[in-house]
Amino acid sequence: MLWDYSSLWKETVNQIKGEISEQEFVMWFGNLQYDGAAEGTINLAVPSSFYKDQIVQRYKAKIERKLAELQGSRLLLNFQIKSPPRAQTVRRERDSLTPGPQTHPQLKHEYTFDDFVIGENNTFAANASIAIARNPGKAYNPCLIYGGVGLGKTHLIQAIGNASPADFTVDKIVYVTAETFTNEFINSIQDGTAHLFKKKYRSVSLLLIDDIHFLQGKTQTQEELFYTFEALYNSSRQMVFTCDRPVSELKELTDRLRSRFERGLSVDLQPPNYETRIAILKKKIENMVVSIRDDVIDLIARNVTTNVRDLEAALTKLAAYADLVDKDISLDIAKKQLRDFFAAPSQKNITIDIIQRVVSDYFSLSYADLRGKKRTKAIALPRQLAMYLAREMTEYSTTEVGYEFGGRDHTTVMYACQKIEDRIKTDSTLEPIIRNLKRNIREYRISS
Ligand code: ADP
Ligand code: MG
């Protein structure tokens, strides 16, 4: 006897969709696939064990309840991990349709979903990307992936291209950085080939544009992208963009293009936590010839906390040492070799002055007021934030920090830090602000 609960499953998901937020739905149901049934049991395919644990914890009871309600009897759920198709498989099918280059000329074949470690820092972005690759133009259009440097934006956007459906032939997928897009556009105007440029971009099935923050201030390119966007959007062609910050924080972007970027789904990438850093390191080591001891992996994961690119760099350095000098790297040698990485070089030159400049700029306050004695409400929170950041990001004592803020007492600084820490717990809008401020502070250059 064949059991088919597929329409029951469809209805269940449909109803749940109406009960939870879109964001949650994309994240947890976008990649949950009906995968056959047996008597009284529904098989569901999920992309990873992390995903499985999460969905079981969060939704199993809810799904079972809903199924029972619709079916009138209890059904069991059986979750199975089935990772999304390897880019290679997709590519092979595509090659048989279109003889020619083995892989897409603009996509790195190693940027696959298989090699992308999913942790709590990137689940939403990764799952949305997988859903888009499965159903381009239907699921979430456009999709914007944003986050700081080295957190996997390029990897994810290219993985979408690599895993797109087999009938998306090489010429139907375009991956470019916003910089290349801009240069190509300018060149096409100079060469009198703008019509070809327009034709190329308006006839793709999947447009992937990396690092759109580069478009800031480039009005004519923005206009061209706007028309490309409209053409693709109106014919349900998938677009994915990446950006180093939320679109709302881009400066010098025309309102109409901004509103287009914001139209679909925005997902962010955060720095990985300790467990995810370990998982990423282990995954990278799988692909290397040398082996690295667990205590050394732990050392790296504890000390390199910034982003995945830095994790990779630390690992590459050790791998080179292991290859050239000594196969079995001890903890002491690893510490010596990685000294530069652990000094967190990006944090070295941060001063209280830089923090004050960035914070006052961010809140459009005067630098002098932020440092000064004024006690208006508009200044109170930014000033507390600046004090908090000074304590977090520099080695200065509370006394020294107080001195730089109009000669305030160290207890004022302690109070400010406490206030901010309390507020982070209750006010969810504060955390992204702090994250952005930290980024601006790290990237601050004297010339700016
Ligand atoms: P970004 O474009 O955000 O600056 P990249 O996509 O270039 O970052 O990522 C930097 C490096 O880190 C790449 O080699 C990428 O493969 C790797 N990486 C980033 N995130 C992950 C992840 N979650 N799992 C595995 N590798 C990752
Ligand atoms: Mg990138």
C-alpha cells in the first residue's frame, strides 16, 4: 500500500505560514521538504543536522498538532538530513545541455552550500539562499545578503549560482561585483555599446551582484541598475545582492533604487560564535593534506573571533608551517606562529577620540557637545554609548575615559556602561546600532 500525505502536508504548511512571521517561515520552512511517507509517518528532508535540531525544538510539536487537527489522527514525523545537491551534479547536467566550459566562468566552483558551515550566525541567510537556488524567481525576490567583511557574502551569493537549476545555462546566470558592473557600464557608453550592455543584463534568469555598497554616489550606474531591476523584477527573474551594511545605512543612493533593494527579503550574516568557528575550522581542515590537533583548533577558535576570512588565514599559516617545518604542531608553536593574529590588529589603533568622532557623526551631533558638559536628552544616550564603546574597544580605564568626556568622574563612566548593558537586554534595537558603530570605528581612517 502506498501512503501519500503530500496534500495534507501542503495544507499544514500553508496554515502554519499564516500563523508565524514571514521571516520565521522562510528560515524554518523554506527548506523543509516532504519526502515520502509510510503508514502513519511523514518523512521530511532537512538540509543539515543543525537545522534538524532547531526545527525539532521549535516546530515539531506545532506541526504535529496541526497535522492531527487536519487528519483527525496522530502522525509521526521522521526527519532526514539530505544536503542540497552538490554544485558538481548540477553542473554536469548543465554541461550535457551546453557543451563548453566545465563551470561558470564567473563562479568559483568551491563556493558551494556543502562547504558552507551553517551556525546560528548565518542560518537565516544560508537557508534563504538554499531556498532561492531551489526556486529562483519564486521564493524571495530580490534577496539582499548583508554583513561585515569576511563573513561569507561572496561564498553564499556564488553558491546560489552554483546550485541553481540545471536549465539555468551558463549564459543565463550573471555574477558581477558592483564595481565590475559599474566599469562595464561606463565602458559600454564610451564604446557606444550601451544597448548590448542593457540587453545582456536584462535577459538573464539569475542576476547576482556582489558588494552593492560600491554603488554609493554613482548616480548614472544606479539609474541603469534601477531599469535593469524593473525589467527583471517584472518578469520574475531572480536577483540577489550583497552589501556590507543594511541598505538603510547606505549613503548617496537614490530613493527609488533603495526602495527596490528593500522590496524583497533582507538577511544578515553575523560573526560566528565559538562552536561555529570550531565547525568551520574542522570543515576547512577536512580539505587539507595536513592534520591539526584539536587543542590547536581550540586555540584558534578562541582567539580569532573577527570573521571567517581571518580564521582561514590563521589556518593557512599553520598549514604552511606544518608542511614545511614540522608535521605535528604543538600548542606552543601554534601560539608563536599565530601571535600576529591574536593581537587583533584591527583593534590596535582605536582611540577615544575616534570613537567620539564616529558616534557624534552617527547621531548627527557635534563632536564638542558629545565630549562636553551639556546634559540634554538627545546627547545622553549617544554619550553613554561612546563611553561604553571606549571601555569595550580600548584599554583605557574608566578614569581615563571620564577625563576624555569633559573631565567626568570614573563612576559616571561605570554608570554609563551599566546603563547600556541593561538596555541591550531589553531594547533589541540597540544591538545593531552598537554593531554598526563598532564597524565604523574599526574602519575609521584619519582622512575621513
Ligand atoms: P565576504 O564576501 O562576506 O567578505 P567571503 O564570502 O569572501 O566573505 O568569505 C571569506 C572566506 O571565508 C571564504 O573563503 C569563504 O569560503 C569562507 N567562509 C565564510 N563563511 C563561511 C562558512 N559559514 N563556512 C565555511 N566557509 C566560510
Ligand atoms: Mg565578498
